[in-house]
Amino acid sequence: MDSRIEQLLEKYWASESSIEEERELKELVAKADNSEEMEELKALFGHFQSEQELSLGDDFDQEILSMIEAKPETKVINMSDYFKRYAGVAAAMLVLITSSYFFMQQQKTYEQEDTFDSPELALQELKKQLVMVSNYMNSGSSNLDKLGSMSKMDAGMESLKYMGDAARGMEPISEMDILEEKF
């Protein structure tokens, strides 16, 4: 890089350069070879130049003035609606917190207690309860035994099927009785 460009860049980056020195720097960078550093500077100065050429439209002032003069819409807040909405939320939160508190207190009061002083008494009580459950189970199974006897009825019904066959076999005999009465 040229030493003059380096001197001007140092002043430019330190914000100590004059307008003539900035013009000279831009001309030297534009004429310099296409090294990577020079390409970056050319792009930077090109960006500055394009931004400098931008201008506002003729109607910009009128648009800004119309925005300033426009009266902003005021939003009317009805306090009763506001209160109803947030009072409902607050009430729900209060109910939730209160019920959670009482639930937690109730859980703390139910602690497991031993109901028997000795394990022998607990074993005796357990045996009594198991015998009682066994009696209920046995009474229920006796009813099931009665249902089991219904399967024996199926065998009896099977033999009744043959009675119809016997009745059909007796028809010729009954015809003979009719013939005997005629003669």
C-alpha cells in the first residue's frame, strides 16, 4: 500500500482529516490496485457515496407534518369491565392458593399411626379379618355350586330327546289298536 494512503487513512480513522484530505484519500483508493484491503476500502467509500446520494422525497415534509397534526385516538377504558376481568382472575387465584394450603395442611395431619401396641395383637386381628373374608368368599362359592348342578340338568334333557323317538315308534302300535276295535 502506498505510504500517502496509509498517512491519510490514519488521519481518517482518527477523525483528524480535512475534507480535502478525504477527497484525496478517496481518489487514491479508487486509482489503487485491486488488493483485498483496497477492495474493502473501495466498497466502504462506495457505500458512503451511495448513502450520501439518497434524498428525501418532496412529500416527506407533508407526511411528517400530517402525522404530527393528527390527533391520536384515545382509548376509553371502562373501569367496571377492567375490574370484572381482573377480579375474576384474582378470585380464582385466591381459591387455588387457599385450597392448596388446606390440602397441604390436611396431608400433614394424616400420619401413619400404629393401631396396635404389640405385633401379636395385630396378627390376631389380621387372622380374624382373613377368616371373615374367607367366610364371605365361601358363601359366594356355595351359590356357584348350585349353578353347577344345572349342568346335570342338561344330561337329563338329553334323555328326554329319546322320548320323542319312542313316541314315534309307538304310532304303529296305536294303529293296531284302532284296527282291533273295528274288527
